[in-house]
Amino acid sequence: MASAADVGSNSMNTDIPKRFRNGETWGRLALMLVYFLVVFEIALLLVGLSMLFQFFYRLIQGQDAERLQSFTNDLNTFIHAALQYITFNSDEKPFPFCDWPAPDKADDAPSYY
């Protein structure tokens, strides 16, 4: 005769094949891999180019490029949202499945959008 513990674990074992057939989970894996292998490489390139441009702009102009700061702030927000998604800390899909991060209105920086 099966005990209550055996019945509970048996039903859990029958759910495993169902979870393996869940298309939503496999779709998330595909999207996570795209973000990890492609999008982050592009973002890393943009961060590097922005860093160099900002350095030389400050060297030549003596001040920061405010539009570039606004863009990199948005880029940082996007990268954070993407990392939250691929590490299962959020179920909200990042851009382009939602809007590009809006500039932070709390800053006193001028808005260029």
C-alpha cells in the first residue's frame, strides 16, 4: 500500500514531463540565449564606444557630452532589465518586447527626447 508521501512524490514526478514540454519555458531559454550571446555583445560594444567618445569629448571640450550621458543612462537601464530577465529575477521581457527605457525625469539633466 502506498503511503501519502509516495503519492505526493509520484504526482510530482508525473508533472516533470509536462514541464519539459512547456513551450513558454523553452521560448524563454531561446530569448535568454539571444540576449546573452548577441544583445550583450552589442551593448558591450556601445558602452566601450561611449566610454571612449565621452573621454575624448571631455578632453577636447572640457565638459561631458550630455546627450551621450542620457543615452548611456538609458543603455544602463536596459542592460539591468535584460540581466534581471535572464537571471529569472523578473518575468518582464526587456526591449524590444517593451518600450526603450525612458529618461529619468528626476534628474536635472535636459531632456532630448
